[in-house]
Amino acid sequence: MPANDTPPSDSPPKDQRPRLSWVNWILLGALLVGLYAWQTYASNREAHPLISYSAFYALVTEAKIETLTIRGQSATGRLKVPETVEGRAVANFRTMIPAVPEPELFSSLRKEGVKIVVESEAQPVMLQVLIAALPWVVIIGVWFLLSRNAMKMLSRGGPFGGLLKQRSHRFERDSSVEVKFEDVAGLKAAKQDLREIVDFLRDPASFQRLGGKVPRGVLLVGPPGTGKTLLARAVAGESGVPFFSMSGSEFIELFVGMGASRVRELFAEARKVAPAIIFIDEIDAVGRARGTGLGGGHDEREQTLNQLLSEMDGFSRNDLTIVIAATNRPDVLDSALLRPGRFDRRVVVDRPECAARLSILGVHAKGKPIAEDVDLKDVAQNTPGFSGADLANLVNEAALSATRRGADAIESVDFAAAQDKIVLGDARETRLDRVEKRRVAIHESGHAVVAYFTPDTEPVRRVTIIPRGMALGTTQQTPGDDKHIQSQPELQAKLRVLMGGYAAEILVYGQPSSGAENDLRQATEIAYRMVAQFGMSDKIGPVFYEHRAEHPFLGQRLATDSGISDLTVHAIERETRSLLAAAVEDARALLGKHRRRFDALVELLLVRETLDRGELEKALGSTSLVAAYA
């Protein structure tokens, strides 16, 4: 037999033999203690049969008891001579005595010379020992468990290695990411920029033929809900290369140095399977500017950012690893992160235009029963400023509205209800009394009449006096085509419409109410910007004054010292008041000119509560309105 061979053995190897863990030891100890307690209880029950108090008292009066041990209300004793008690042969006994024993009982016991032993109700010694030792057993067990987990973490590579691993989510081709560019409606320019990256990863030689280099990093910038993460998923579905995704907040941990280690691990995993894509969502959580003292900056976050900067453009930079990041706050990012060589390309993912909104609505309406009276183009025109997520929510809320009505298809009323729910909120349960309802009808009729008879303004789409959210009533206008620039006449018309409700209350009641608060806020903001920022005041001139700025923590609009003199501030305020006063006077003049139509519209709103575009056009062209709709 060779020297290296060993004879076979029936016993398993030493490291494969079953071992008892500390949990098994604790369970075994508890079982032994339980068996001991049960055996003690059973033996005591068998050695001292229970007798009634009446039989016990008879034994005392007959002087048959030799010793008696009292513990609380429990008493055990021994008879001088064994005899039959209650049909049983008894030598030792146990019984229960009253909490307040009879005086004659102890007198009889002392008279008959019974040896009495009184013990406290303290728990057994073994139980006291277990209770005293239990906290130490728990502490030692927890320490042992944490020690074993720490050893496992150390065995995985480096201190706290287990906490540094498995944070990034890796998606392979044809696995969990099935989104393609064709599934992303709109965003043509953004998709074109990202398509170049996908093409480069598929065929790098075609881009390198003329010496071109693909951007090492792409920063997706845009408001929340505009599709930044969806675009990144589409890149994963189109590229066919490994795709790693991680949120910026996942890099930040309690322990210093862990975020930097996590960055190193993420890029190391990506380089192993390059070409690959790394997607970092909400990068502003880790990439905020250093040294500003804002946003919770500390050494751990800055170390993580420094490691990210090194990985994106360091000595070991791999050109086949592309970083895509998303944020809605590019203004707070560190300048070193935004320089060419790290994020070479910035892709703006803005809110969709009307045509893009129509495409997005078509995507989300696909497969849903849409009624014939629904015009998605009209819905798209009436939802300016909606993001892709808002439009998806709109279609979903419309479907829920149709479900609540028990309808078989989603109708236009469902889309209107969904838009009201998203923009204004749910209908309030509080009902207005007769006086308040008339004042709200007057206020909203003032908006509607001024908007209807004012040129350069958006047409009125609907008026309602049903309270929703924080609004007691609403006058909605149809924006039509998307506008990126507003002229001075258009802004003045907007001021006139906003002040229409205020002017209507003054016209009817002689004084305004608190219901015009939101209108005044919006009108004041527009008038201030016209004077101080848009150059639409002859007295102030074509200058830009940023007299107010957002508070960095509270988000409030506060006055700041930006080099504006007090005289200029007062001049801006006078011009702002002048614009608002002119808007009120113009609105009052229009309401006075069309007073009969205004009064008729008020009465109609009190009857119908909600009027759409067709009813408004018919109402403002006729004076016998209530009779026509009653």
C-alpha cells in the first residue's frame, strides 16, 4: 500500500462530522431544565396528596398532625400516624389555607404541639439561578452570533466584505430588461444620442475608423418622471451588453470608506465583462459639489465622490465601460464630475411637447378599451407640463374612473375626471352653503367672462364650482399648442384673466374676499417678472433684477441683497402695482360691458355647477340661459 494512502474508514471526515451549534446547546439546556422542573413537580405531587381544608382542620382539632410547613397559602405536613383521609391512605399531605387564616387555627396548632415552619414564597433556587443567568446567556449568544457573521464577512474579502457586495443589480441580455427604444415615446434627440452609444458598444471599430471616441459618460438631466430611468433601461435592452444599475444613495453608508469600496467593486465587476454599461440613478446623492457645506456633505460622501472621479477618468480607465447617470439637479453637481473626460455628453430629457404627449398617451392607452368620444390629441393639448409619468397616471386614473362607473370603455368624462383628480385633487366632501356658493360662482364667472372676451388669451375649456383639493372652484383654459415664449400682450391678458374673479367680487359685493388669494399670488409673480426681468416696463427699462431667490434649505422665496438700491426696489414695486391695478380695471370694464351675460352665467353655474366648452360658448352667446338648461 502506498505511503500516501490511508485505509478506508466508515466514519466521516473530521470537518464533515455533525456538530451542535450554540442554538442546539441552548435548546438542549432548556429541555433538561424543563424535565427537571416537571420531575420535581410530579414527585412532590405524588408524595403529598391534596386534601381539603375541612379535612385539614379536622386533623388539627384531633391532634393528628406532627409537622406543618406553610408557604404563602400552600401548606404541607406530616401525620403522626398514617391513616385514611377522604378515602385515601395519607402519611404526608398538602392543602390550601385562606389568605387570612382563622385565629383558632394557629391556637389549636400551638396547643397540640405541632412543629410549624413558615417559609417565604421565593422561587426555587434553580429557577432563581436561571433567571439571573438568562441576561448573560442572551448577551453571550448575541455576541457569538455577531462574531460568526463578522467572520463570514471577513472571509468574503476585506473588513465588512459582506456589506460591500451584491449592491449593484446586473441585467444580462434577454433576461429581465425587455424595454427597447421603440417603447419610449418621444425623446427623439435623447434616443439618438444614446443610440450612438449602443452602436459603439456593438461595433467599436466603426467609430474608431476616423479617430472618434464615444463619450465616456452620459448625464441624463430632466425633471422627475420624464423618462430618464426608462431611457437607461432601453439602453440595456438595445445594447446586448452587461448592464449594471445602482442608485447614488446606495454608495453612502454609515462606515467611512465603505462607499469608496463599493464604487471600486462596481467598476471592477463592470471591467471584467467589458464592454458594459453602468447606470447610476440620482447621482446628485453622491456627486454634490465639495466644500459647500450644503446637502449633508461629510468625509464619507467626499471620499466616495473622489473614488468615483478616479474610476471614471483615472490611470485604469477602460474606454469600453460607459457610465450613464441621471439627475434632476445638475446645478448641485461637482464641477470635476461634469468636465469632459468624465461626463462628456449631457442629454436633456425635458417634459414632452404636444406631439410627444400624444405618442405617450398612445403607448399607455394601448390595449385599453377607449370610447369613440375620446380624442387623445385633445387630451394631449389639455395636459401641458405633464411628464411621461403624469400621463401614465392620467390614463390609469381614467381607467379607474370608468371602472367605478361600471362602464365598458374609458370615455372622455373619465379623462376629465382623472385630470381634475391629478391637478386639483379629489372632490371635497364639504358642501358650500347658499351664500358661499353664489360668491364662488361670481368669482369663477368673472374669470370665464374676462377670458372669453379678451384677445391673446387661451380659450376657456371648463368652469366648475365644485370644491376640489384646496380650490373652491376652477376655471380651466385650453393651452392649445405648446408655447415657449410669451409676448407682452399675452402676459397682460393673463393678468386680466387672473384678476377677473377679484374684479367680479368687487363689482357685485363692493369688496373682495379671501378666495382671490391664489389668483393674487400668481398675478403678482407674473407682474414682478414683467417689470424686473422681462424688460416690459418703460420706467425700469430693459434690465434684469433678481431681487428674490430660493432659500437653499426651505425652498422659500426670500429677499436677498443682490446690489439693488432701495429706490429701484420701490420703483419695481410701484410698476408691479400699476400693472395689477390696470388688469383689475380692464377686467371690471369687460364685466360691466357684458354684465347681462355675466349675471346669466352666474345663475347657470348655480344650477349646473359645471360647464364645459360647448355649454360656455352657448351660454355667453345667449341671455335666457337658466330656462334653456333647467
